[in-house]
Amino acid sequence: MNLVIGHDKEIAAWAGLQLGVTFQEPFVAVGVADDQGNICGASVFNDFYKGGNVEFTHVGPGTLNRGIIRELVRYCFKQLKVT
């Protein structure tokens, strides 16, 4: 599995369809693709405030492994600098 970045709106829309919700901007969405390049999971980060908190939603059974979790956590603490 590989992470897909740079397609926030499409990935958030895919996640929203899976969950029956609509994510409101601003958000950042990260997809998880299978070996054929198909989106099979998605993480959406929203309700962020600088130096504080961010909400995290993930959908996609079996798509969170150690490597994926490591990169998602790295994004939160290194890029967003959440506390």
C-alpha cells in the first residue's frame, strides 16, 4: 500500500461516500492506494488550529499498518506541529 497526496478534494469525497458524510474545507486528505493504484483507504485531517489540535478521520478496513500510521503521525507532529 502507498500513500496518495495532493488530491485532497477527491480523496475526501471518496472518504465521505464511504462514511455518508461531507467534509467541510479546509481539510487535508491522504489516500491509501492498493498495489494497482486504487484508493482503498483515506485519512482526513480537519478542524485544525495552529499549535493545538486537529481532527482525524480514517476509513478503509485493513489499510492502517505501521508504515502508514508512522507517516500520518509524522504529518501531524512535524508538519502541523500539533500538541
